[in-house]
Amino acid sequence: MSSSDRCRGAASRPALSVAFAVAALAVLAGCGFHLAGSEPLPPVLMRPHLSFTDPYSDFARDFERQMQAAGAVLQPRGAGASATVEVSRDTVEQRILSVSARNIPTEYLLVYTVTYSVQGPRGELLAPQTISLTQDYSFSEQAVLAKEHEADMLRRQMARNLVEIAMRRIASLR
């Protein structure tokens, strides 16, 4: 095998890789594949008003960001909105799961619960939906700051997961 044959074979590999990648993308696009979190919103939710019990909660901030990323133009008042998404409950509870022999908590359970509904111009589009996620974590007196940070991270991740669930349900409205 001459050196020119080896160069020709090496030059055709990148072209073959590009052709394969293009073919794979065409197949995925043709079958209706969407990236996670990229479901298109129904037309009635393109100009929504968002009503939160706590507009500064992790869920509220992530939900607002996801609605905008999906193409919604948020309305500051319900008057000019095509629909209203009302989050009537947004709570995080921390419960003790287990205690040590000295009656000190060693394990906690985080429960993040959200209730929301969607009202359209002609009435209710989505009845109140309650979704809840739970996550347990261990606790140690020797690592109080680290464990508090872990609980904060878990709470933020749970909020993101709840937003994904809510967005999928809202995107299914037609």
C-alpha cells in the first residue's frame, strides 16, 4: 500500500463521518424527535400571564425561564394575556426521617409540592394539577454547612424537575 493510498483513505473518513452525522440528524428530525425541554407550546400559551404565590421561589424562576425559552412572551397583567397559568401552591417541606440514639436527626426528607392550573379566554384549559417530588438525604453534625448546601442543591434540582413535568403537561394542551 503506497502512502498516497493511505492519505486517500484518511481523507475519506472525515467525509464519511460527516455524511453519517447528517443522515442521523435527518432520521431524528423526520421521526419527530425533540430535545428534552424543547416541546413547543400550544398557540394559546404564547402570550401567558404567570401568577405565583411566591414569584421568587426556585420553581417560579425556573418556570418563567422555561416558558420564555419555549417562545412565550410573558404578559405582566392578565388583561392582555392569551391565558393565565396560576401556581396556587409552591411549598418545600423538610421532615425528619430518622434520629440518632441521642435524639439528633440523622436523615431528612424533602418534599417539594406545586399546584398549578391554566385558564384560557373561554374557561379552564387545565384543571388544578398537583405534582410532588420527594428526596431524602443524610445529616451529620460534623458537616452542617455541607449538608445545608446539599439540601439547597436538592431543592433546586427538584424545582427544575417539577418545571419539566409541568412544561410537558402544559405543552400537551391543544
